[in-house]
Amino acid sequence: MIDSLWHLPRDIISDGYDAALLSLATQVPMTIHEYPTGTECLSWVIPEKWTCHEAYLETMDGRRLLSYAENPLHVVSYSLPFEGVVTREELLKHLHVHPRIPEAIPFIFKYYEKDWGLCASKVLRDSLTDDRYRVVIRTDFSYGTLKIGEVVIPGDTDETIVLCSHLCHPHQANDDLTGVIVGLKVAQELLSRKGLRYTYRYLILPETIGSIAYLHHNPHLVPKIKGGLFLEMLGLDYPHALQFSFQGNTELDLCFSLAMKNLDYHAWTGQFRTVIGNDERQFNGPGVRIPFLSLSRVLPPSSPLAPYPEYHSSFDNPDLVSTRHLEDSRQMVLTMIDTLEANRVPVNKFKGEPFCSRYGLHVDWYTNPEGHDSLFHILDRVDGSRSIGEIASACNLSFDAVKKVVDQLLAVGLAELKD
Amino acid sequence: MIDSLWHLPRDIISDGYDAALLSLATQVPMTIHEYPTGTECLSWVIPEKWTCHEAYLETMDGRRLLSYAENPLHVVSYSLPFEGVVTREELLKHLHVHPRIPEAIPFIFKYYEKDWGLCASKVLRDSLTDDRYRVVIRTDFSYGTLKIGEVVIPGDTDETIVLCSHLCHPHQANDDLTGVIVGLKVAQELLSRKGLRYTYRYLILPETIGSIAYLHHNPHLVPKIKGGLFLEMLGLDYPHALQFSFQGNTELDLCFSLAMKNLDYHAWTGQFRTVIGNDERQFNGPGVRIPFLSLSRVLPPSSPLAPYPEYHSSFDNPDLVSTRHLEDSRQMVLTMIDTLEANRVPVNKFKGEPFCSRYGLHVDWYTNPEGHDSLFHILDRVDGSRSIGEIASACNLSFDAVKKVVDQLLAVGLAELKD
Amino acid sequence: MIDSLWHLPRDIISDGYDAALLSLATQVPMTIHEYPTGTECLSWVIPEKWTCHEAYLETMDGRRLLSYAENPLHVVSYSLPFEGVVTREELLKHLHVHPRIPEAIPFIFKYYEKDWGLCASKVLRDSLTDDRYRVVIRTDFSYGTLKIGEVVIPGDTDETIVLCSHLCHPHQANDDLTGVIVGLKVAQELLSRKGLRYTYRYLILPETIGSIAYLHHNPHLVPKIKGGLFLEMLGLDYPHALQFSFQGNTELDLCFSLAMKNLDYHAWTGQFRTVIGNDERQFNGPGVRIPFLSLSRVLPPSSPLAPYPEYHSSFDNPDLVSTRHLEDSRQMVLTMIDTLEANRVPVNKFKGEPFCSRYGLHVDWYTNPEGHDSLFHILDRVDGSRSIGEIASACNLSFDAVKKVVDQLLAVGLAELKD
């Protein structure tokens, strides 16, 4: 699926984006919402559809140096049309290169600062020694519709968890198709489940303006959304990185980080806006304030190569993406969801310490002192005021270790779940 | 008193325990509560009375290697009866030794995992080279009553502080008779006092099941119990160790630690379940949640010899117990109680700073800068929102230093006590 | 002005004090409140007026060693009258010297411990070898009035900020005339302003008893006083020192420290009672609890010369005072006030992130990543729950940087101010 979609010129409102979304919609029951150009959404306006018919750079004697047909990244996304002969100096002002990889074409977008622009490898740019060049950029801006794919997985309540990926990075694989694929696989799995506590909504959209459009048109949903998770860059060969919500200490922050720590020893976490920025910015923002985390596999900000060397370039292709990593990330997201679903508040039906021997809970201190201590640290906190995740966090134990004890208590009638 | 009681086989429900409790009841007005075998208490059941009529281990040619008559620790407390010839291999599965001291007989109890068992020194066990041995354990399990001794010292209110020790460690001195003796001396002293703010209840009971039985039968008392202190292992030549309550920050935690720091420079404190575990576990537990501290003289958990080398062994005899330490600990508990009793909330009847010179409160900054500063740090906080202990803690001063200033303010009418 | 006032014997209730206050009252519209000797104020009593007619120390052969005429510091402020011949030993008990500077006469006051006393340089004292000396101290205690000068600068609300300096340190310049001068200049500037949110009251008073008298007579004002700032020792060549209020975390603590950090890189802050003690003690105290900070230029308490070498001595003269420092401190106080006045709570009228490009707010991440990040850290927190100062503090940005963004949001209608 990545192989068939990655190369499409999926600009935010474009035929390429629409084609990709329709293709994804064959995989899972999906509603596609359309919001027309010019619609006011929150403080934003839906932009025009952008089409690039043809574009190239030529020497004055007609040698073609680069073309849109060869790679859509050669044209700045949402570039103004332009045709003419320009001096080398003028050309270089409009010719973007990648900051790290001399051979890569960068991904550049100018959605709102209108200008014309081309992109090339630094190698190519450095070879430009002529005085003048011919530029042809045949783009047009037209009325269109921004499209959002939404998969709804109903649960026992309408308290909702949102999963989200964006699809608008043309001709790149890891950023952003891998997030879409993982999200889709997770949605497929959740659709097969029964008895989910929460309703899940998986959104595929163009970055930023897509989230804005969705939030603008669904104000009734906002109070029901408990939180969300943005997915992206999950094909890389790096550990998982979980970026916390703006609040940083919500139930989702707790459950997702407990789940992650258990599955990926090298995984790390970071505060909001310190790992990588995507649509979680709109959900976490003022007036919305939905706790929204993000999961990726980027390098930490301390790394000189962060988020990853091939970021926003023509080198971000399927070669970077490992199927095993996508499967691991799918499992990671499902475990995060399982943890959240299971994060109930156990209420003691015992007082003091329960008679462990009588109920088969006894762990002998002499043969297993750590197990014994953990058991009692957990039992101390089964008091109707703490969720399983909060107990795990307070005791520095895994979610599963606490859940196992709580399940034993439930089985023998020594506890019940709140609500 | 230790000399006359330590050697008794004081198993949790047993003739030895009853004899010891009756003997203690001659020292102080005590009510003895009895709870019969089979009574459901919280999630527990009162066990049967256990009697060991005779027990020994012999070689096949009739050489007696150990016997209950010689030392009751040779038989696992609540051992099943057993008579027969066993192989060396089978015997060793049932023959317990002390983990640290090769010459000591360990104290082993199996109240709820029913099995037969003997205890011996490692030296003896290592000398067993025959193929077979004869075992005789003549114990029986019968209907009996768990007994709790309770001394009530009424105060001006029925808000109650509980002191507690257990009495059920057979043939040992430091653990647990020293706690009983200190508690009894404290109770005797409190009985001679007038005008106590709180009511005190001193409980002598078998560990764990005794507390469970008491809590089960006194649900009306639980809301009146402000907190408590468990006492044990107070004859040792180590500094005092105060284990905080589950909450860790209650008025008792504050007052008892302030009192202790003042009296014993080397004393130390530890969180709940990190110093030593006893009946405070039941009081602190879910559904009860009475802040219950414990005072002992154990070694810190970082010590390889913790809680102390002779713990749970035949070496825990009166030689380990110093009368001076018991007297110091009695004084320590009384000072803790005095501190709690005196921990009132002073309310300022002055505004700004009081006119210290006028009221004889002046401390000259030039001759006593620290005294001057302490005075004003205290005065700043005499505002009706902080107890004396809280002021002491905020100013890093002793409880007595703050109380002295508060008493001066009261004397000249510059403050009054809340309520 | 310092030159004309510093040398006056401005004892707390005295002709010198009155003369200085009247002189200051010519500079600005000022109300002078008078509180007569013997008035009970809070827990205090207004003392008598003190006048020193003549005082000197002579050798038995009539050689005058020191005299009040020569320097009023030679007599302990509020010294009892005394005339007679005393032994050298007796004299030394009543003859005070400066602890650090051998050549300086100390400033000593005994307002409430009544005694007679003289002050001299250590050099002079060490030269006293005769057996007997003649002492003449002709002082009298009479009915008078404690005087407080008050400048009121009305604002849009009667929520009030108090500025305060004391004027009662005789024949010294830095402590306390510099605070008075800075306060007066600030009051003059504020009087020229329009549209102040808060009402300002600038108080000139004798230390401690002046504040007590003011608070006693203005109980109706206390609930309206949001906070205050004491000013003193501002002519020194050291960085500014801001002492926090008792609470330490009020809006004034926040705004004043943000303002200070921006203007004086070497400025430092300290908790209440750790920098220098003055009238803020009375305002912060129990029963009043007005958050009252102080601004000075003393050395930190870790310095062996703290608060400054010439403190409370005849060496504290106009040579120590730099006009430039006074002007800088005036600017500092005004900036603190501006910051407090501007510390409004912005409320977002956008949701998620605003469409920055549309509103001219865009900061390009590629060319200015720090500016971009700061912008969004600010925008995240414009949610009606945080003041500008709180946002600055949370983002580790200057108050001005945050205010600039908030002003931009206000200008384009993306935010409004609370209330």
C-alpha cells in the first residue's frame, strides 16, 4: 500500500491527495467529509485546490535540468505559476535545497506566503553557472474541497478517543504515509472488537488546516473527546517517541507512557512541542484543550540529525520503511488503547490487609520478597481513589503487574470496579 | 517481667499466650476481649488454638537430637501433628534453619499453610548424616479464643490515639516483649495524668489477626481514632527508627518525628513498609486508613543485618535487651504524646509585629541574632492557620522552641489557642 | 535635596524629622497625618518626642572629646538625660562603637529600652585611658506627634499599591534618604500619568512605629491594598536586591521580579526576612498579610560586609550616593509598576492555533526557530487562565516579549483582556 501511494503528489487540496484518500477508503468503512475552498474555519480559511500541470528548469539552450514530471518535489507545494527567463541570481532566490543532504530534493511548501519556487539537490544548484535560465511553472489555483477521511468505531459510551494522521506530504513515505498505514491497521483491528468502553474516531486529513476544519465543523464532539493520539514516522529504525499532551499529566499521558515503557525498552517521552509538531497542536490548543499525544519514531531533539536525516526530502522513500516496525507500532498503539480501556478504578471490598492465604493471593516473603512487597504496595492503594495506572505509577510497577493483582481481587470478590 | 515472660510459648492462640496476657493484666487495669475460633473478621477467620504436647527428633537408635521441651522454637508454630520415620531427604524439607546464625534455632510459623515442621540450628542440620530419622510431633488444633488486652486511658474528648504491641512471638525477648513492656509503662504513666486531650487505647494482641479482630469488632471506634503507634524491638542498642503512616504527612507523623529528632540525634525515619512490618499494616490499610506509625530500634534496610542479626531466632533472648533502652523508649513515646497533646493552633491577637519590648518578648539582634530571627520567623506564622508543629517544621526549629514563644504570647494575651 | 536633608537629626518623633518631612512636602501634594504621643496603635504605643539640647563627653580637665553639636550620632537616639562624672568602666558600658569601621561613629537607637548612651569611633574609645570622665546629656521627652507623609495617586479603581520609605535615620544619607528620594520621584511621575489601573499611596514615615500607626488608623484601607514595595539604600554601587513578600508567590512578586531581571542583569532576589528588614515586616505580618516586597541595593547575606560596610554609621553620607543609581532605581520602580499595570489576563478568541499568516503573526521556523517556538509557547497559554506575567514565567521569556504577542493578538481581534 505504501508502494502504491507514496509517490502521489498529495498536496493539501489536490487530485493526488484525493486519489490517495479514495484508495485508503477501500480498506475500511470510511466517511469522507468535504469542506469547500473559502470556508471560514475557526480563524482560518480553506485554501484553494492546487494543480501543477507542468514545471521545469532549463538552460537557455533547452537542456532540461529538472521537472515536475520527474519528481513533484521539484516544485514548491502551492507555488505560484511563473514562466520566464531569470538571471542566475534571481533563480537562486527561488531554488530551495535540503539543509543536510546534498543529493536530496527538499520538500518545501508555501501555502500562505504566495511565491513561485523550485527545489533541487544542492549538487544540482552548485552546478548552475550560466547567467540565465528558463523557468516554467504551470500551476493553477481553483475552487476545490478539503477532504477528511473518518473511521468511527463505536464503543459502549460516546466518550471518544481520536487517532489522527495526515496524508498531505507529497512523494514521501515515512512522513506521512507510515502513520496513515498504522492508524488504518489499528482501526481495522478495533472494528473487529466488541465491548470497547470508548468510541474511537480515526482521522486522515491534510496537516493543520484539516484539523482546524474538523474542529470547526464538530463543536458538539469536542466535549466528548477524552483525548487523542497523532501517528507519524513509524517506519524508521529508531525507538518509539511519545510526546505528551499540553497538560502532560492526563489519564492518556499516564496510560500511553506505561504501555510504551513495557513494550519498547528504548522508547522515550518528551513534553508537548519538544518532540515533533503535527496536528496534535490544534487539538491541544486554547479553546479546544483536548489532551493529544503523538507517537513517532523520531530522534530526540538533542540529536543533530533530529527528527531524522531524510526528513522532508526526496530521500524519504519506502527504503526507509520497515514492515516490522510498522507492525510493532500497530501493536504499540493497540497496547496503549488496551491499557486505557483497562484503566479502571478498583474499590476495595476488604479492610486492612486481605487474608491472602485464604484467597490464594499469598506470596511468600522468604522465597519472593519483591513479589510480596509489590503485592502489598498494590493492595495498600486499592481504595477507590486510584486507577490501575495510578497505582502502577505510584508503585513503579508495570500496568500489567497491577492489573493481574486487581483481576485476582475481582475474581475472589475482594474488590469491584468503580461505576 | 521480661525474664518471667519471654520464654513462654506465646503462639497466637495458645495457653502460653493466655498466661502471658493474664500476667500483664495484673500490672494495669486491662479489659481482655475474647474472639472465638472460626469467627469471620473482615476477610479473615479466627484460627484454632494450637497446643504442642510433645515433639522431638531422634536417630533410629533413639538418640534425641532436639525436643520441644528443650526449646519451643524447635517446632514450627501451628505445625500439624506428625509421627513416623522419614528419610533424611524428607526430613530436610521440613527442618528449618536460621538464614544468618548457624548456631541459632529460627522462629518459623505456618499459621495458614498447613504442614508439619521442625526447626534446628544449621550446625545440627549439617550433622545429620543418617539415612533415616524418627519424628514425633504431638500437636493439636482445638476450639479456643483469640485474646486482646486493652487499656483505656480516657481523655477530655473521645478522639482516640491507639498504642499497640503484639505478644505472640514465642520464646523471644526483644521481638516482641520489649514493645509490650514499653507500652505498659507508657499506659501506666498516662493513667496517672489528668487533662489529656485525647483518649488513649493500648492494645496487646497477636500479630495481624489480633488487629483484624479488633477492627472488625469496633467499627464504631474507627472514625474516632486519629492515629496510632506500634511499638516493638525497643531493647536493642540501636537508634530509634520511626516508620511513617501510609499517608506520611499527618499530624502524628509531624509531631512524632519532631519529638524524636529532639531526643535521639541518631534516630531516623522511613516511609510506610520500608522499616519493619507489624500491626500498623492493618490500621493503615484500605477501608481503615488510620494513620499508624511504628517505633522500633531496628537497623535501616540498607544494612545487611536488618532488621537485626538475632531477628526471629533463639538468640533473641533477654541478653539483647537493655533496661536503659527500654526506659529511653518509654520517655520517647511519652514525649511524642506530649508533643501531640501540645500541638495546638495559636491565633494572633496582634497585627503586624507585636510590640516585643512592651511585652517582654524582645530578643536583641546585636547580641542574639539567631534568637531574634527565630522569634520573628515564629511570629510571622502565628496566624491561626498553622499548628505549633507546622510552625516548627516551616522554621526548622524544635517544637519546644516554638511552644515557648507561643506560651509567652498566650501569657501576655497576644495570642489564643484555636477552639 | 539629599545634601540639604541628610544631616538633620531625624529621630522618629523630633523637630529634625518634622523639618525634613515639611521640606519634602513642598515637592509633591502630600497629606501629613499626625498621631499623638501615647496613642495605642495595634499592640504598640506612640512614644514621646525626643529632643537633645546639648550633649558632650569631657575629660575631667574640661577637654571636650565629642559633642552632639559636632555630630548628632554621638548621642544614642532616645537616650535618657544624664549628667555626671563616671568611671572609665562605667562610661564604656554606655559608649557604643561601630562593629566594622574603627573611625566611624555608629548609629544606635534605644527607643524602648530606656538608658543613656553615647557613640564614638573605636579610635576615640581606645584612646580613653583616664580613670574618670564627665558626661553631659541634656535630652528631654515630651508630648509630640508622630508624622506620616502620604501622597495619593488615584487610579481607575481603589485597589491600592503602597510604596513606602522611612525617614527616621538621623544624619545618614543612603539609609534612609535615598529611598525617600526615589519614592518621591516615582510619585511625581505617577501623578503625571492618566489611566492607572491601581491607586498608589506613597508613605514617608518613621520606621516600624510609623507603619503600625498607619495600619491602626486605616483598617478600611487594608482590604483594598493589593501589595506594596519598600524602598531604601538605593544610592549604593551594588546591583538591585528584591526581597519577596511573606507569601513569596503573589502577582507583585512575579511582576516585580520579571521587571527587575530585565533591567538589571546582576540583580538578585531573596525570600522574606533574608535580605534586609524594614517596614515591609509590619505589612506582611499576621492579621495584615499584605504582600509587601522591598527593593534596595544591599549586599547579599552571604557577604561578610552585608548589608554594606557603612551601614548605620557616620560614614553613610552623601559620598556613598550616586545620582545615576538613584535615577536607575527610579526607572526600576516605574518599570515594576508598568509591569504590574500591564499584567492582564488575555483570553483567546481563537481555537487551536490561530492562522498566523493571515493575521501577520507568522514567524518562520526555518529562519527564526526560537522566535517561532516562543510564539507558539505563548499562544498555547493565552487561554484566559494565565496573566501575561504567568505566561512569561512559564515560558521563561521576558514580560515584554509576551506582552508584544498579546498586543498583536488584541490588535487583530484574536484575543481580548479579561474584565
